[in-house]
Amino acid sequence: METAHIEKLNANNYSSWKDDVKVVLMDRGSWQIVVGKEEPPQPYSPVKDDAGGVPESDPAFDKAYQKQLKDFNLRRDRAYSTIYLSLGKEIRPLISETDDPVEAFKILQFHFRPDSRARIIGLTDDFFSCRIDPNEEVGLYAARLKRIAVQLNDAGKPVDDWYQAFQLIRYLPQEFNGIVQAIYRWTDDQFKSDKVLRELQAEEGRLKQCSKDQEAVAYRVGKERTTPPQASSNNPRRNRNKKNPAPQKRPLNASRRQETSLIVEAQHIGKCQDRNQELGVRHSRDVSFLL
């Protein structure tokens, strides 16, 4: 991985920049150093014997220690260079006076994500006012909510899973009213954000399939109505010896099969719509119950 693939840090993209840098540092084996979970290797310290003497250091241990220290310093330098090169030129002076990646990362975090009360209140408001956009998939909406929840957790104010599950179903379109009403009847053990998301995605897939089936039926019916009838033959030679020519009969098997197919598909669409009408209630009326 190269830092060229990382969008340069600016005043508006710290969260995405942090995720990108984290992945690159993990690939280079330096992320644990940056977050302070990996310390420099310690040299071998000989233990005194029973007589109080200190044995001489083992050359094998010294060689292993030097190798570990060199590897640690190499990964540490890579971490700092990755962070520095992923910054815009106007931001690099913030960390130019240090070569410690741990300190540099903390400086950037303090500058762009201060743990102030105003920021925490702003993130909380963003979480509870987050709405699903028109034509947005449920999975993408859940990802936006999850990102805000992670930021609140980093600021020391984690969002309870119950509120995350509630926010997932709070501002859904009306066609989800049926599954939302069913979710309301779950027990507290079942009302988890992960399970709610799986149910919403399954319902989303069902609604899309019903919509496709309905469009297919409408297209076939429209095509049948707009297809002109075949003109009858008026050839005098063919009807010369026929006083009362019998009218041509339309093949019954083909027409019956087509009508039966349309009826079956229309019944399938009707069942999809009846399910939502049977379970659906006005969503805004139930939201007041949760709040």
C-alpha cells in the first residue's frame, strides 16, 4: 500500500483519513506502535547467582535484542513517514517538530477531534437526527449511523446498542411499516442492532423483488393491450367456392396459458401488498411510544 492512495488530511475528512491511515499502518505492522500498545524491546538483564555475582551477558541474547530493536525502530520510522506524507502541506507543520509517531498522532487527534463538550453534543445531535435518504439502501444508512457511534465512543460517550437499534427503524419509509410493527413485538433480548439490520435488509430485498414483479406484470399487460389484432384474409380466390366461410378460431391453449400466467403473477403481487397492509401501521404513531 502507498500513501498516494490516501486522501490528504484536511479540516473536513479526519474520520475517513484516520481509517485509511490505520489500514496502511496495519499493513506495515506499525499500528500497534502508534496507539501505544507495543513498547520498544527491553535489553537482556543478567540475573545474579546465589553467590551474588553477575554473570556475563550472553552474546546470543544481545544479538537477538539488537535485531528486535532494529525492527522496532524501522516500523516506528515507517509509521511516522506514513502519517507525515498523508497530510496536506498546510497541516504538516503541526507535527514537524517531532519524529515520534505516537506523539504526532495525538497532536492531530487533539487538533481535529478535541474531546470537548460542544463536539460531543454535536455528535449526539447528529446521531439522533440522522435520517435515511431517498433511494438509499438500509446497509449504507446503518454504516452512517455506525460511524457517528464510533466517534462518540472514541470521545468517551458510547451509544447504547438499544438506541442504535431504535435509530435504525425510526425514520424508515412507509413500506417498512409492516416489519417495523413486527420488530416492536420483539423481546429485549431480540431487540439488538445487528438483528434489526438483518431483518430490515431481508425486507428490503423482498420489497425490491415485489416491485420488479409488479413492473413485469404491468409491462406484459400493456403489451397485450397495445398489440394490434391480425387482419383477416380477403382473398377472393380462397373464398370463391365457400358460401359461408367459417371464421378462424384463435388457439385456446396458448391464450389460456398466457392468461393463467398473468393471473398467477397478479396474485403474487397482491399477496405482497396484502402483507404490508395487514401488518402496517402509521410509523410516526409508534415512535412516540419508544421516545
